[in-house]
Amino acid sequence: MANATHPGLILTVVNNCPFTIWPAIQPNAGHPVLEGGGFALNTLTHRSFPAPTTHWSGRIWARTQCTHTNGHFSCQTGDCGSRLECQGAGGAAPASLAQFSLHHGHTDLSSYGVSLVDGFNLPMTVTPHEGQGQCPVVGCRSDLLATCPHGLQLRAPHGKVVGCKSGCAALGTDELCCRNHYNSPQTCRASSYSEFFKHACPATFTYAHDNPSLMHECSAPRELKVIFCH
């Protein structure tokens, strides 16, 4: 009965938003897809599932304003190629992302962080339970859709702001996207756009080479909760 006394790491996705969301999970290359890569999650419900027992890395985000008409599934934010189950596909920006690297190092470290590098669509936090060491709650509790600068707003067809783009997504320059000459810690810098996100949510990554210490290493947590609209 060892499993009863030493359960493995559990991942839990919680929807505290007042509407349905469609969480999505994308593994990094070479890692398995979890839970089909995506599912619907009604308001004020959660879904828990076991994490892989060996090293796994990837990301979790939420899709919003999804519709299923005439056999065609699509979402206004975070869409992964018009599929309910993303099956390893990434999501369309802008979307708030939780990033994970589970079961690494000799003390069974699980690293996690929240990134707004690809913009913002929902408040989200990562909350660990029962870990040792660096195990803070991190993320972005603010609703940046209400304060998103005009030039970064992603609007739905009916005019409502549904996402807040990164400077890279909005303007596409090498400097804002940290591409080519700017793709190094020395040349990739914060911008007025990334500072908007950083000011609202200091405990998040806001540009490609942001402070690596924002990725926290928690030893042997029992559960990692991704909470939307915390």
C-alpha cells in the first residue's frame, strides 16, 4: 500500500472564473501529452490528474470564449488549431501561461512560473502544496483586460477586449520579440510594453530573457494547483 502513503504529484486545474474555460496542456518536445491536451472546465469546478512520475516539462493555459458550431470548435483566445483536445499543439497568443518542469534534480524538484511573455487572457496563479524550499504562490491575479493599453488590445468581433497582446505580438519587431541580434540576455531588454505587465504582476515573466529566478524550485510538492481567476 505504498501508493496510499506516498501518492505521486497531482496536478489540479481550478476554474474560479464566472464562466466556462477550456484549459490546454502542451508538453515540451519528447514529453507525453496529458489529459488529451485540453478539456472544458465549468465555472467553480476543478480537474485533478496525476503528473508523470518521471521528468516532464510543458505549459498550461486557458482558452476562452470557445464555440462549437457545425462541427467546428474554435476559441477567441488560446486556440490550438480549432481542437478541443490540443494533442500537443500550442496555443494562439495572447494567453497567460503556467510553465512547469517536474521531477528534476536529486531532491525531486518541481519548477514552475507564470509567463505573460505571450500576453494575457485570464488571471492565473500556481499554488504548490506541501513542498519544501522555494514554494511561493506565483502568478497574476489582476484582470489586465480592464487596463490593457489600447495598442495591445485584442478585441472580439463584438468589440469586447478578450486579450492583451505582448509588444512582440502587437508590433512584431526583433527588439520586442527578442529575435536575431536581440536574442540574448545581454540584448533582450524590458520595454514599456513588458513593463505594463510587470508593474501589474511582478511575479511573472514579461519578456523572453526576464529574470530566471522567477522560475521557482519546490522540492517534492504533493500538488500543484493552476487556478484561473484566483
